[in-house]
Amino acid sequence: MTSDFLLSLAQAVTKGLLTGMVYGLMALGLSVIFGVMRVVNFAHGEIMVVGMYLAWMGFEYLQVSPMLSLPVIAALFFVAGYALQSTLISPFIGRPEHQQFLLLLAVAILLVNGCLAIAGPDSRSVQMDSQFDSYELGPLVFDAVRLHAALAAVAIAGLLWLFFTRTRTGKSIRAAADNNMGALVVGLDVRRLYAFTFGVGAACVGAAGALMITIIPVTPFLAAEYTLLAFVIVIVGGLGSMTGALMGGLLIGVSEAVAGLLLQPSLKSMVSFGILILVLLLRPQGLFGKSGT
Amino acid sequence: MSEALLRVDGLDLYYGDAQALDGVSLEIAAGEIVAIVGANGAGKSSLIRAIHGIERPARGTVRFDGTDITGWPSHRVCEAGIGHVAEGRQVFPNLTVLENLEMGATPRRARAAERQTLERVLEMFPRLAERRRQAAGTLSGGEQQMLAIGRCLMGQPRLIMFDEPSLGLAPTIVQEVFRIVRRLNEEGLTILLVEQNVMASLKIAHRGYVLENGRIGLSGAGGELLANDRVRQAYLGL
Ligand SMILES: Nc1ncnc2c1ncn2[C@@H]1O[C@H](COP(=O)(O)OP(=O)(O)OP(=O)(O)O)[C@@H](O)[C@H]1O
Ligand SMILES: [Mg+2]
């Protein structure tokens, strides 16, 4: 009895960790955008859902695995994010938050209703050959698709880290986030860097969408839920912290899975919000955030 | 005088309705040190930022090396060969010293010789070399000022605009800063120096301008201004 319970708990934690890595990648996109230009992307879940639909379409109509369409989706989202920032959002940088909120809300509504118009309200999923494969490690069983999605998410996060620490553009973006006046003084083209950043954030969340569709069916109504989820993760992890976004993703992934086991699956968001409230009370800057910034 | 390296003509700058610069004209010949002195709020930093393209002047022109650069965005002005050591140093606190220096080499023009320039800068500022992997925010004020200067040199400018480089530093470091400014000038750099330390800056400057409420009040050779009664009363308390 107890050993059975412990095993299913370990199983839930494993599943939560794997899903949490994809959550982390999604939240990373939000965190990068906020950390660099202080723009809160209220259309984040919507952008991810578009990514899920694109991966689903690629699979349904072109028989391309989401893992293979992922780089294409990420590239497309980079370009779209770059364009969105340099045209629509750029004039709103530095304006009051409620104006940015309205703009991104409008983008969100357009995207959700676009999905609804094109793909309809039914839930869509991808049935891959590896759907029922699994790996075993001692008594633990890993779903193959979930494990692959998690590994891909970690690899992408690693690439992102390399980008921000090793490339000139990545370092320039960190510099502009660190000191805007300093960036102007050394001659960085801050507007271009902002567009690049939004592109990178959108590419992250698009990639997360392509991974997510392999483990969860998509409907247009998921979008708002994911926007909220991304916020919870980023706030729990610490606004603007890349490590925080990843760790927050793992924490929320695990808490959802364990809540699904111990309570009811429908109560999983309640536990996430509980964690959010606890963090806000005890460590308002988030688990990995710096205080006072 | 032949064509000046930098020539500013009739520059007006507003923040909303408040006028910060009113018809400012000045010129700097290649190889000169020109000081701009003035009280707090006179518009010295505004002038530098307007030349750099960080602020948009409402009227007037800025010419650098014979090219009209008025209204150019700041990154193009850097590319043209103007460097800026800003008020308050403006280092990147969470980037390492090396990363800060690398950001200084943002102008494409400066990339080819980036390694050699870095070596030169680290040789010039041994303290920075010792702390190269440290976050810039953990440096002392004096070290941050050296970093700001080193970072500017990484862009291989022909003209450097210094905005109060000695502000808030200990007297020995202040002397060091003035020594560096002079040395850079001897190595061929043209210098625009804004300083609250009027005596020291007019002493090393070839020429100077006095900025009062956004307007050029007086101008002349450094020694002349130091001997001027108005300057002595208003800025030197003599
Ligand atoms: N970003 C800004 N927005 C609004 N007003 C500004 C701004 N920057 C400067 N000012 C105003 O413009 C005037 C000139 O300021 P500026 O900073 O250029 O003077 P300064 O000579 O550099 O002074 P200090 O010696 O204190 O550095 C001041 O009245 C200042 O309040
Ligand atoms: Mg000033």
C-alpha cells in the first residue's frame, strides 16, 4: 500500500518534472521579453496556442512530426515577433502599462479568434507513432513523447543561454536590459535589439507550443489559461530571471501533477495559485529574483 | 582655423516646454581639448546628449568631420567616430568588466582591431585587467570611471566627449582622470570636456566655453577664461 503510493507519487513527480521543462521554456519567452524591455506580453499563451496549432497542422496535413516542424515554427515566430515589436509595440515602450496591456490584449483576442475561425473549437491532438512508447528506469516509467519534449525544451534553453552569454547580439541585449542609457552611449541600436528580443521570446514560446502539442491536445480556449500559467511561473521564479523561469516551470509542473494525484486533476490550478500567493507573501521578488529591482 | 572636427551651430533643445539649450554654437578643431563649464542645470549634459543624438534638438546643426550628422540616431553617431563618457559612468552593472569593454566595441569600424584595442586598454588600466571577470556593479566608483573611459576607447573614437568624469571621486583619482584625459589628447584624440572642476579643466584645455542657462556666455583660451573676473567670481569663488 505505502510502497504503491510512493511509486505513484514518484511517477507523478517525474511526469511533472518533464512537463515542467516545457512550461519552463514557455515562461522563458515571457521572462526574456519582460526582463529586457519591461513589456508584459499579455498575448503569451495565445502565441503559444498558435504554435500548437501550426505544429498540429504540419502533422495533420503534411505528416511532419512536431519535433521537425519546431525549428520552422520557431523561425517563423522569430520573424513575426521581430515585426510585431518594430511596428506595433515599439511606440508603446515607456508608455503607461495599461496602454501596453490594451495593445497586447487586442493582439491576444485577434490570435485566439483567428485560431477559432481556422481550426474551430474542437480539441486537436497529434497521434504520433511513439505515442504509447515508454522508457523504464527501475520501477519508474517515462512516456517517450514527454521525455523527448522535455529534452528538447532543455536543449533549447541551453541554446538560449549560449546566445545570451556567447554572442555579441545576446550580450548587447543583456547590456540594453541592464542600463538603457549606457546602451545608447556605447552606440547600441536599442530599437533593433528590442525587436530581436521580442523575436527570441516569441520563438521560445512557439517552440514550446510545438513541444506541448505532443503531450496535450489544443483548443483555442487553452490560450488564456497558458498566459496565466506563464505569469504564475515567471512570478514564482522571479521576474526577469532566466533560471527562475525554468525552475518555476519545474515547480509548477510538479505541483500540478502531484495535485492531480493527491486531490483532483481539476484542482491543479488551485495549487499553482496557492504557491503563487505563498511566494508573493514570503518572497515577493520570486524564488530566483533579485530584491529591490 | 581650418574646418573644425566638430561644429555645432545654433542648437536649440527643449524638454517639453522647458528650453535647455538656446542657440548654442561651438567648434572644436582636431587635436584640441575644449572645456565647457557652467553651473548645475546650465545644459552641459543636454548639449553632449544632443550632439550624440540621444536627444533631438529642435533647431540647429551638428557637423562632424565635414558631415552633417544632425538628427542621426546615437548608434550612427558612434559609428561616425564620436565617443561619449557619460555623466554617472553608465556602466552595465550585471555584465563583467570584459563584457562591458566588448560592448564598447559596438561600432563596426572598431571591430577589426578589437583585440589590440582591448590589450591597450587593459594595459592602460591595470585595475580593470585584475577585475576582468568581475561584475561591473561591484567596482568602486573610480574603477567604474576607468571602465567607462576604457569602454569608450574600445569604440576607437576620434573625438571623446567627457561628461563630469571626476564627479564624486577621491582627489587622487581625480588627478588620475585628468592625467588620462591629457594623455589621450597627446595620443591624438580630440576632447570635449565638461567638468564641475573648473580650475583643473580650464588648465588642461586649449579653449573653453562658459554655458549659462542654455546659452554660451563667454569663450576663449583656457588661460584667458581662468583670468576672467566673471569666471573667477562665479565658478572659482575667488
Ligand atoms: N531628461 C530630462 N527631462 C526634462 N528635463 C531635463 C532632462 N534632462 C535635463 N533636464 C533639464 O534641462 C536643464 C539642463 O540640464 P542638464 O542636465 O543638461 O544640465 P547640466 O549642465 O549637465 O547640469 P549638472 O551640472 O547638474 O550635470 C535642467 O534644467 C534640467 O532640469
Ligand atoms: Mg550634467
